[in-house]
Amino acid sequence: MKKHLIPFIACSPFIPVSIYSQISQHPNIIMFLVDDMGWQDTSVPFYNNELTSLNKRFITPNMERMAQMGVRFTDAYACAISSPTRCSLMSGMNASRHRVTNWTLELDQKTDAKSDVIDLPEWNYNGIQPASEEKEINNSTAITSLPQVLKENGYRTIHCGKAHFGARTTPGADPINMGFDVNIAGGANGAPGSYLGTKNFGEGSRFAVQGLEKYYGQDIFITEALTREAITEMEKSVKMDKPFYLYMSHYAVHTPYDDDKRFSQKYRGRYDEQLKTGLNENEAKYAALVEGMDKSLGDILDYLQKNPEVAQNTILLFMSDNGGQGLNNVRQGVANRDQNYPARGGKGSAFMGGVREPM
């Protein structure tokens, strides 16, 4: 049976409220998802509408630009780790229902830490799978995905970047099986083997990124390569006169903290108000990853604003898949200097720092 879209109104940064009634029931949708970005890892304030010392570490002018044009959600939450959130975005189910409650990777292999204190419950460590696989893959949840529903209603569906919602070798590991017409660089891996084109994005490693072979050997960061591919696919959709759903799912700002030389130099030694000292090499590289992601957002905003006939019928959403890095509440060796302050904890934690994210 064909699924049907329910008409809805969402807050687009490109459309004045007065003309919402003119929006097509098939607006273009861009889901801009960042990996492991904390709620303070931006120059946009998400705490009490005031810049914090942590906000001042970063330069994200395009997030500022989007916040000025749209709606800033200052109390937004995700799951504490990657795969559960991604499975929820695909399925519309919360994690207690799809039961993918930790990160996935290899077939039939759990990723839980060992515990001598509690007996860990069973969970669906093989991830989500297309509905046709309901009786085929154990420890998984069969779903009818959002991109599949959109596709059946006339959309061209584009996956660009990190997938990480099905275990390796299962059908759910391939975004094409989950309702996407196009898959750029998405698979079972939850991180890139390398961000660097000069290292072929980790070719040969457990976390190698597939599908960007045309950039192998080039001096290009994966964030930039994915953005170029995404814009190309949006242009194709427009030429085909089809509404598009772009799931722009960046590997940034997950480890490894490879050096994005376009931005990193400005952060080396940059004064940090929380630490009362300059940023070290690790934090400089992280800040550059964040700014590279922000540059991608700006390129997509630029494309839309240069094509107003596309922009006026486009909804753009921005969020992270979990809270920011926790690093055991230590920054540069200084205890009680939390990356997500005043929230406690970080990625993987049920404390606020693990689930609060910028949206």
C-alpha cells in the first residue's frame, strides 16, 4: 500500500510566515546532521541567549546566519550516541521502540562496554532494516523509512555522508535499501578512516569511506567533497523538476581530528576564557573541523539563496546526533573544565551533556 504524506508547516529560514499558505505540499527538505557536535561547540549561543566562554572558542558565521533567518531551539535533545538517533530519524520511532540503543558496526556483534554491576539488556545491534527483511535479520527492527515514504510520494531522495544505521553486510547498511535514490559515501561505518583525500579517506582501514574515489589523492577534506556532491545532486533534482530530500549527514565533527589546514592555523594558541590559556593542538584541530562543517552549511545556504525559486520552497533543519565529546570532564589536563559546561558529561552519557545538542 502506498504511504501518503501528511501536509505540515515547518519553519524555513527562507520563507516569510505570511506566505506559508503558498508553499507546495512537496517542499524540498534538507536535513543537515552533524556528528558528535555539542551544544556549546558553536559561536551561536544556545544557553540563556548569551555567549559563553565555550562559544567564544569557535567561528561559525553560517550557523549564526541560519539562526538569524530561522528558529533556534535552545532545548533540543537527541539520544546519547549516534546510531540510536539516526535510526529514529529514519523510522520515526524512539530508541525504546526500535531498540537500537548503542552504536552498530559488525554483524551480530554487540558494542557494549563490559559491566560487573548490571546485566545489560538485549538490544538490536544489527540496526534497522527495510521492511522486506523483517524475518531475515535477527536483532534488528524492520521499518518503512522516511526516505522510502518520500520517494513513493514523488521525491528524489539523496543520502550524503554518514549512514551508521545498519550492521555491516546487512541490507540496512546500504542507504539505497532504505529508500534513497542516491547514496554518496554512506555505509556501516560510524566514522571516517581519514578526513583526507590524500589518504583516500582511510582506504584499507575498518572505517574506510566508500564512494568518493574520484577525490582519492587530492588535497581535499571529506567535508568539502561531500558538500560538492550534495550541491550537484540538488542541481540534478531541480533540473528533473522533482522535489528532493537531502539527508546531508556529515562525518564531521567525529574523530579522528585530522588537520583541516583551511582553518586550523587561526585556532592554534587562540585564547580560551575557560582555561585562561591558548588552545592546544587537539582543540585547534577540533575547532577547524567545526568551522569546516560550518563552511559546508554556508555553501548550501549560498546555493539556495542564489536560486530563489528553489529556496522559497525549501525547509532546512540543522541538528547533531548526540551531545558533545565528554573527555572525562577534562580539557587540556585541567579537571572540572567540561566541554559541555554547564551541562554535565558528554557523548555516551545520560547526563545533559550527552543528549543536549544544537538545533
